[in-house]
Amino acid sequence: MSGERTVTLIPGDGIGPALADAVVRIFAAAAVPIAWERITAGDQALRSHGAAIPAELIASVLRTRVALKGHLAVRLGEERENPNVALRKLLDLYANVRAVQSFPGRTSRYPGLDLVVVREATEGEYAGIEHRVVPGVVESIKVTTERACTRIARFAFAYAAAAGRKQVTAVHKANIMKRSDGLFLECCRAVARDYPAIAFRDLIVDNACMQLVMDPYRFDVMVMQSFYGDLVSDLCAGLAGGPGVVPSASFGDDRAVFEAVYDDAPAAAAPGGANPMILLVSALAMLRHLGLGAYAERITAATAAVLGEGREVTRDLGGTADTRAMADAIIARLGSG
Ligand code: IPM
Ligand code: MG
């Protein structure tokens, strides 16, 4: 069909293929004008091609500029870099964004919550530089560069300005990591001066976590380095209702990978039974990114109807449906949505 947008699809490992299948079928039923370029990556690609991230994956994303991805499996203790992190670095996807809002039809402790976590994703604790100094002593090196800090601060402020948001909070631990986090904070302050219409403040990460749990409505956009962002983004996803509520997107300057957030353990524990929303929410964010928001709204309404009825939902939502059956229920509601 002409006018179709090509998107790279990376089903990934574990529950990934079942989640990807659910999204592909829901999108087809909603006549979303997307053509998928499906790429095998992760464990399966490691076995067949000797690389968890095959060259054709990178080439595909550089061509399509947008991808939807499940999780690439990792074995703890394995020496090679986590492939999910490696992919972000290879594609220079430096800004991981979680827009934290509740999902229509799902209960949340904090109704109407609306905040955004912007996380630097290529360096800091995620630089992946570790070595054994002597037996029994290991050093992990946190790399902080002015370039990456300024780039993520600019991204956060530009995002806030474009979305009409009022406040940016830099989250750090500069009272302990005086040089690295101090540099991050300095870069954020410098960028903040270019955005006088947006209020800027900074918070130490532990205090930010406490305030988030007590009153998350005090927050708007937050920006932080990789590891704090990993923790805070999951904390915020929990505030909004748990897995499958908050989308995750990793942006480079001219490309974006929309990602499912899950890890290997639940993937193994829930064969066939995983909640399709885990990938669907990120796929809906991708549609909005592509200017296909009307399709996203229609699918959201159908999903909200299924959630509201509460019968054809997966176990984590109190039902007995498997991934496919819940996707079928969403498809069945598309007409009425
Ligand atoms: C996330 C995930 C990843 C991370 C894992 C899968 C490498 O937890 O996207 O938050 O740590 O960044
Ligand atoms: Mg995480």
C-alpha cells in the first residue's frame, strides 16, 4: 500500500515474539499504515549469526529511523555487554524517555499523574567499563562527559518546551560524586539559562525518590544520568500502575527505538501469558511519534474497553487470558472504539 511507513520490528527473546505478534495483529486489524521489517536479534541471532545485534539490524534502523523492540536476553555473569545497552550505543540513542501517565481503564494509585523521565543512556554507570584490579577487587568506571550531559540537558529542555511543560528537575548525587555528578549539574544549569520560561531545580536522587512516592504531582520533566534514570523510571512506572502502562522510547537525533520494558525472569515465568500491553504501550507511543496518533487513540479506546470489562485480560490483570486471547479481545473492540 502506498503511504505506508516502514518500521523495523525486533521481537527479541522470551515473551518478545508473542508480544510482537499481538501488536502486529492489533495494528493490522486497525489498518495502521505500517510495513514491518522484521529482524532477528538477541539469543536466536547469537546462535544463528554469532551476534546478538546483527549488522542488518543496525542497517535497518538507519534506513527506517524507527523501530519497535522486545527485550534482548542477558545472562547474569556473562562477559559481553548487555545487548539492549549495546544497541543504544551503536545507534547513539542517547535519550531514553518514559512519559509517565496512567492508562485509561487501568487503576492507578495516582490518577491523572503526568510526568516525564528523561534519562541519558550512553554513558555514566552504563559505560560498561569494569575491571578486576586484583583478585577480590573490581572497579566499575562511571564516565561523565560534558558533551553527553549538555546533549541530554538540551534534549530535556527542548522536550519540555515543545510539550508546553513548566518545570525541569535535574536529579543527581553531586553531594557524593562531586566531580561526575557535579559536571552533570553544571551542564544542566547552563542549558537552563537558555530556557527562562521553564522553571529549573535540582534534587538529590534519594530525596527525589522519597518525594516521588509521597507526592509525584510535584514533578514535571526530570533529567538524569543512566543509572539513576533506570531506577527512577521504574519507580515512576510503578506509580502509574506497573508494567505495561508506561512506554519507553530511546531517541537519537534522527532515529528512535520504542522498547518493551521487561526482563528475562518474568519472561520465563509467563510463557504465553504475558500482558500484550508491555509492548503495546510503546507501540502506541511510536504511532504518536509517527504522526499516526488517531490510530493510537482508537487502539487505546479498544484496550481500555477490554480492561474495563476485566474478563479477557492476562493473569497480572486478574484474568486468565493468554497474550493472544487478550489481543483478540482488543481487536474485537476496535470497531466500537
Ligand atoms: C530499561 C532496562 C534496560 C536498562 C536493560 C534491559 C538493559 O532496564 O530500559 O530500563 O537497564 O536500561
Ligand atoms: Mg530499567
